[in-house]
Amino acid sequence: MVTADEPIVRVRGLVNRFGSQTVHEGLDLDIRRGEILGVVGGSGSGKSVLLRSIVGLRRPTAGSVQVFGQVLDELSPELRSRQERRMGVLFQRGALFSSLSVTENAALPLIEHAGLARPEAERLARLKLALAGLPVEAGAKSPASLSGGMVKRAALARALALDPDLLFLDEPTAGLDPIGAGAFDDLIRTLRDALGLTVFLVTHDLDTLYAICDRVAVLSQRKVLVVDRLDVVERVDDPWVQEYFQGPRGRAASRAAERSRKEE
């Protein structure tokens, strides 16, 4: 059981190795209840590997990952399944099943994990699709017929199907145009506020970081170099951090976020 002031996820001493390659070495990270935590880092820094380690899709080489106060690998299959149902994941490319309609994709977790009959599962799936901002007619379509932005929203609806407490997003705005990416950012913030979600967000999108993230964790040198508010992170004396946040794109994203706050 996690109390209100305790981290909902606690990572300690995480080690991830692939053969002779070490991706993480003694990584520590806390995720606070109700926050949107952005995770950034250079190519190969292990952002997606960290996500997969937390949700239980990859068993770490060493270290511990506590989610909701428990280590998934130490639970019985029944208890582990119950905890995993409290987590929703949106993978980078959506990972929708091409042979199923959009509604059927969103209904699948409700059938497989909640044991609902197909008609009830699809009724609830249509509600989740609407919550993700998809029009009614999108439900009958195949994923291949959707735009990139609609695929992201369909995958988000599936991630929300079981009413999770924790939402994991892997590059959710990758491939979207600026307008579509901005709309998706607004949706994530609205859903966090309305549903009380905790969000773990892997991204390269500076606009997303400045628009919706409460804190940002920078992965570097196989660890979390810094995790803090953006105004603190962007001043860290590290070459990658300075190039990333103080370069032209970083400064533009910061100015855009400041203008948005003044207009609200």
C-alpha cells in the first residue's frame, strides 16, 4: 500500500545489461503520485528500457522496482496480474492489432483481463475512444485506415481501458505535426487532471516537456543525471543538458510555454 506522500514508483540500484552492453548502472528514480514525469536522454540512454523495466516487460539484471509499494517479480501470478491492470501503456507506434477494428482493439483488455462479455466490453471501449477524442465513426475502422494522430488516440483509449492509476507513454507525439502534437499534449494534461492519473512520459519533444511536465528526469551516463522542475533541469551544468535545453529549439519551446501560461 502506498500512502499519499510516498512515491507510486520507486526504482533503486537498477541495472540493465544486454550482453556486454550496460544500459543502466545503479539507476534511482521516484515517480510521485499525480505528476506528469517527462523522461529524456540521448539515443541509447535507455529511456524505453526503463519504461519496460517498470511495467514488468523486462526483468532487470539487478536492482529493485517497486510499483504501488510492491515488487512485481515477487508477487504470485494472480497478484501480479492485479497490479499490472493498474498500469496502462501506450507504445511508440501504437502496437494496435491490424486484424481488429479500433473498437475491438480498445475492448481487448476488457475481455482478456476484466472478463467482460464482448458486447459490454465494446460498449465501454467506445466510451474510452470518445474520452481519447476519437469520433464515433472511427471505431469501426481498421488501424491502417487511421491518420497517425488517430492511431495514437486509439492506442491511448486501449491504455485507458482498465482505468489505470499509472499511464506510461513512449514517444506519444512522435510523427505528429505540431498542431496534432499540441492537441495530444492538452489531452494528456486534461486526462491527468480529470482521472487523477500519474503519467510517465518518454519523449524527445521539447514542446511537450515545457507544456505539461511537472518534473523532468534526464538519463545520462547510465543513471538519472537529474530529476527536477524544468527551470532547475535546464540550468544543470552538463554538455548534453545545455545543448538540449539551451539550443534554439529549447529556447523556442520555453518561450512558447511562457506565452501560453500568460494567456491562460
